[in-house]
Amino acid sequence: MRRKKFVAGTLGACALVVGVAPAAVSQTGQQLPDTARQPAGSAARDGDSASTTLKDVNGKEVGSAWFTADRRSHKVWVEVYLTSQFAPGFHGMHVHEKGNCTVGDPKNPFTAAGAHLMPMDHHTGLPIGQLPPVLVQSNNRGYTKFVLDTFTLDQLFGPDGTALIVHSKSDNFANIPADRYSVRGKPDAPVPDEKTLATGDAGTRFACGVITRDKN
């Protein structure tokens, strides 16, 4: 019995070590939860929380997201659950600077949410609103959970609020695809365009949700 306890304790310690990362740790590709809510669930994650319901341009609910402060590590746990309508593959995801999900032009929707939440994170070189992408499976559903230290929960609630945007395509994080641009050093080589630098070529804003603080 004592040996079994030692093994279990060792495995638990390993799990804690593996779960640590400077900016974000992500769990994707796992079995999807049976319900739309899959709480972050841990004694340490008992701080303030926030959430949002994602809707597409037609006002249909297509997902949910939760943000939970971790009082011990001063980090934020994020969970995103996409329920339908999304094409299989990776989809870019960002926190935007305004809590406004007015559709506007259906061909270029949700511009009222503004740009990515700033400032730039000095560790990653990206806006603090930049999030890991979410992988949608063949059943058009996706689920991801990660922890980050690039912003606090309070930074989501400035004067204009914030919104979560999920894009129609994957995000290249402003990296320059080799098959899109010529080799460096050529005077006639095209330069990264504004869209690549600003959105990572993540395509249109497919779904939007205003982030609201939960009543604890």
C-alpha cells in the first residue's frame, strides 16, 4: 500500500511540473464535455470569473467561453467550447478592445469590437489579447482549455469592456508563410501586408461575445 501511495504522489508531482509554462498551457483534442459548461474546477481557481456566449452574424449561439482567475499563481484560466457552425480545423481567437458585438456589415462583421486588446506583451511580442487557436473537429465542435499570464481578469473590464472573437480561419500569429512571400534580400520581394501583421490572416470575424464579469 505504501508503494502505491508513493507512485501516485510521484505522478501527481510530474503532472504539476508538466502543467507549468511561461505564457500558456493548452489542452485540445480531448473528449468534448457533455455540457456547454466545463468548469475550470480547482481549489486554486477560486478567484473572480467572467464568461461570454459567442454568437454568429445571424445571432445564433455557437459557443461559450469562461475566464477564471487563479489566486495562487495570479494567472487566468480560459476555456472555450464551440458548439456548431465552425468548419473543421484551427480557428484564430482573440480578445478585442471593446465590448461591442454589433454585427454591422455581414461581409465584414463585428468591427465594432475594435482591434486586439493591447498593450503588447513584452515576453511574446504580441498583443495581450492574442490567444491560442481552437481546433474544431470533424463534428464541427471544438474545445480548448489553457492558462495564461499575459493579462489579468481586471484588464478585461476597462471603460469600453472587451469581447472575444473567433475567426473563420487559422492564425499564423503574424509569421510570414514561406509560400506567400519571396526570399529575403530580393529588392522586388513583397513585404508583409497590413492584414498579415494585424490579424495573422485569420480571415473574417466569425463569432463574437461580450465578456461579462460573473456574480460570485
